[in-house]
Amino acid sequence: FQEFLDLLNLVYLRTMEITDATVPHILKLADRFQMECLVNQSEKHLTQSSEMDVVKKLLLAEQYRLRSLKDHCFNSEDLIEKLKGSPEYDLLSVDTKVRICDKIMKN
């Protein structure tokens, strides 16, 4: 219920901003209801002002097909280190794993 209220507040009342705490459920609902503007705002938050862990950002980028955020994550200096031994690595797509291997080989 609260997640949907957050979405309505963003769309109609504009009384709140997207934060690290709200961005996962805002993305989920915006994607579900095909609200491209909110998906874009969420991606912008994650690339510009978020303190969220880069691995969590990468998982969101994959789940919601956020190409710009995905590129942003791959430009992060600590992505490889944070993924080593991380259980989240297994959740990534094969394409992303290939891109990670590419990044390792080019360094």
C-alpha cells in the first residue's frame, strides 16, 4: 500500500523525491505500469545521486533494462572487487558476466 502511495505522490502531488530507499519499489511499479518518465527519473537518481552499492545498482539495471545505469556501474572502479565472492554474481545475466570478464581481461 505504501509503495503505491509513493508512486502516486511522485506522479500527482510531487510531494516526495526518489531516494535510495524508495527507488526499488518505484522502479518496480513504474515498470509494471509502463511509466517511462518515472523509470528515467529513477535511473537518473541511481546514476547521479545514489549512495547505493554498485552491485545493487547493477542488479536493478539488469532487471529494468537500464542501459545508462548499467554503463555507469561498469565504469565504477570497485565493481569487480565487490562482485568477487558475492552471491549476487549468480543473479547476473550471461551477457553481463561476459562483459565483466571482458573488463577483467582488458585491465
